Amino acid sequence: MTMIRFEDVSVRYEGTAGPTVRGVDLSVPEGELVLLVGPSGVGKSTLLGTVSGLVPHFTGGTLRGRVTVAGRDTRTHKPRELADVVGTVGQDPLAHFVTDTVEDELAYGMESLGLAPDVMRRRVEETLDLLGLADLRDRPISTLSGGQQQRVAIGSVLTPHPRVLVLDEPTSALDPAAAEEVLAVLQRLVHDLGTTVLMAEHRLERVVQYADQVLLIAAPGEPPVLGDPAALMAVSPVYPPVVDLGRLAGADPLPLTVRDARRRTAGLRERLARVEVPAGAGVPPGSGGVGAGAPAGADGAGPAVRVERLAVRRGRVEALRHVDLTVAPGETVALMGRNGAGKSTLLSTLVGLLAPASGSARVGSAVPHRMPPRELIRHVGLVPQEPRDLLYADTVAAECAAADGDADAAPGSCRALVAELLPGIADDTHPRDLSEGQRLALALAIVLTARPPLLLLDEPTRGLDYGAKARLVTVLRGLAARGHAIVLATHDVELAAELAHRVVILADGEVVADGPTADVVVASPSFAPQVTKVLAPQPWLTATQVRGALRAAEGETP
């Protein structure tokens, strides 16, 4: 049975040169998980919005053609008239919450549909258990971590038992274990209840193996292609590391899981066994990068960060305790750990937003929470989980002018950084019209205008495709080579493997591991990157590292 039908669908927004999506003519059967794949900006979120009715009823644009969900035409049925059939979770769950506590949010959708109280109670309990939220049921949503909020958002659309789930980046804020739990729940809904799931996700290494079909949009305005996941990964411009390894090994069909990759890359493992493994974590030393110059006040006299016996409370919760951490100039450290482990709290303390309950946190010679913000930005800069939290002006030019003023930098300093990070972006572009990756680059330029010796990034790859992530890695390597210390809180194990010199793992507010990236992630089943899992016991971390080693070996072969 067809659950979703697209009939020659196109969407065009006012002021754009052409349609954001066009030529969509396909059917999605009931009870399948369909994964939307493509680079940033190709229209994946727009296509999802046509299914939920958000496009064109709330986001504007001109919809041509016809989209039907369970026989209902989304042009004539607004989202509230589809709520019993379609559940939607967008990229920003905070924008959709309407109540204050976890349990109330899970019940709200059912109340709107008028379900009986005993049915509501049972479904709330089932969803709390399904998503591991039982311990958080009474917590205010505002006190949850980004990943915990993501799980609540997913739970709130599960409780009404919709026939179709539309999910935009559902695992982007989740730690690896929580992401696996959520994806396992989605699989159960598909297999056991016949729910149809339409999902867009940039972290393909997490989700592609669960897809029944892939809907590939290769470039903006190109008609999407629906088909077998392995076949479409062979031609997709974006693909996970396990597929990259399969391509290197010449595997056909391409592997989508670590298990398949182990079986189909035996020859590659034999070739690598004859190659000397590079020393260290396999992180290139980095050179060049953005022209931010050396960090202000970077004299190499001491550590960029020194945290000793740090404890921090957030309300009644002891978010950090007994934390010790030292970061040297030019060093890149990845903070990892499950949602709620204290990563964002540690970053907030280093940027002065939170004060220690005990212990100390110093950034160079500064004590962050005692320093005026205008002075602190010369010591430390934070790019938050939501880069738009830093963006207030109506144009890119105005944002840059404000950044120059705040940093007492020469006029044009921020704009020069934007030109390197975001080539081709016009001065009069509104920040809200930028993609996630472009907003991140703009926020990064604003923070770098003050040339802080310490740069903090909280989940910097949310919403980034593999190409945008590669550009970010190049920028951050260049900054580290110039002496900036970088600390990033991330659930992206592939980013940590590619970029970090050290990995620090937090659990329940305490440091439980701290060491070179290769040592920490190889020893961890949860935080090991795909390449490490495939090629174990050989200690390779990334497909980039493998490709470079093979090229070097071939160059040395007579």
C-alpha cells in the first residue's frame, strides 16, 4: 500500500533563482524507512516539509504538483489536520516544545487529539521506557541537554501513534549509544507496527544501514532518485566512511555496515598490513587555514586551559565534579560522553557563563566568570550548539561590523574572515537565509575576530554534510597550527578521529578517560570510528588516513 505519493512536485521560494526541489514523482510504501541523502542545501528539509504540510502552509513558497499522505492532500490539509497521521521532528526541537516538563510534553499531542486519560498514561509510560527518559520525567525541558531534548521531541510525536514519522536530523544531537537506541526504536516501529519513516540525516554512518530505500538528491534542483541504498551510495556525492572504505577496496556491492565491510575489505586489510602506521593519532599537523593571525596574547608562557578539581552545579544537579583538565596552545581536544555528561557545562564554565561551585577554571591568566564579557572575548570564544544564538543583525555586513566593534578590531577584519570561510556570500544576505553550515562559518568568523587564544565549539557538525565538515576540519587545523587551543564538545566520533590530538570522555560530570585520540577511541566500542571498527586490530582511524597511506606505499613501490 502506498503511504506517501509525490506527483510532479516542485517548491519555489520567493526571491530564489529556481525551484528548491523539483521533479519529485515517486511513491513511498507503507512500513518502510526511507532515508533522504544529499549535500546541504539541496532541499531535503523542504521535501520533508511538503509531507507534514509545513510547506507551503507555514514556511511559504509555491508548491506545484500534489503530495498525498494516507490519501490526504497536503495542499488542502493543514498540519493540524494531519497531526493524527504525521508526526514531525525538525532540526530545532526547542522551537516545537509547548510545555515545561518532559512528561507534559509527551502527553500534549495526545491531549490535542482528545485521547482518553488511561490511554495517554499508558503511552507516556511506554515512550519513557522506549527512549530511556524515565529518570527525566519530572525535569523541566529547559534544564535538559541538547541530546535529551532531542529524545523528548521524538517521544512527543511517538505517543499519538502516527502512521508516518518525518524526522529531520534526528540523531544530530545524540551520543552514539542514544542514537542507536532511537534508531532501534524507529526500526521496531517500522517492522512491528508498519510505521512509515521519512528521515533526513547527515550522519550517514549512523543510519544508512537501517534504510529500506534511499532517496538521493545529488544537487540543488535535481530530481530525486529513489532506490536501493547500496546502489545509490555508489553514485552519491555524500557517503559514510564505511562506504569510502568499500570504494577504496573496490567492493561490489558496497558495504553499508561494519560487519559487511569487514567481509568485503579483506584485500584492503592485507595491503594495509604491509604499510607502516603513522605515529600518533593520524592527525595531520595542519598548515595554512584562515588568516586569523596568531591568537591575541599567545606567548606560549603556559597552558591555554587549566581546570583543577572543578565542580559546577546547575540548579539541584551537580553537573561537574572533580574535573581536572589542561590544554596547551595549539592543541585540539575533543570532549565526548553521553548526553548530560557535562560537556556543554564545562564549555560554559570556560567562557564565564557559569561559576565554579568549588575548584578553579582558568583560561590563560584569566578567571572567566570574574571577567567582563568585552574583555573576556580576547581570551576565549564560544561557538554554541545553535550558531544563530550569536547572530542578531539583519545582514552579514552588519554582523561583521558589530563583531569588529566588540573586538576593537580594524574595520573589515570580520568580513575578511567571512570571505575566506564563506566565499561568495553577499554583504546584504540575511543570516537566517544561510544554511546550517554557512551560519556556523559566520559565527566562527565573528568569534575569531577577537583572535582568542582559546576557541570552544559545542557540537560544531550539527547540520553539516561531509563536505562542509571537511572544510571545517581544514579551518580548525589551520587555527591550531597558528597556536590557537581548540576544545570541542562533540558526539561526532568521525570528527574527533579526523581532528583531535586528544579525547577526553566525561561521564556523570567526571573525567573517565583522557589520552591521545588513537588510544582512547580504539579502546572504546562506543566512540570508535567506523574505519577503526572495520580494520581492527590495525589502528587506523579515518579513510583519509588509509587513502594517504596507500598512496604513499604505492609511490614507494618500484
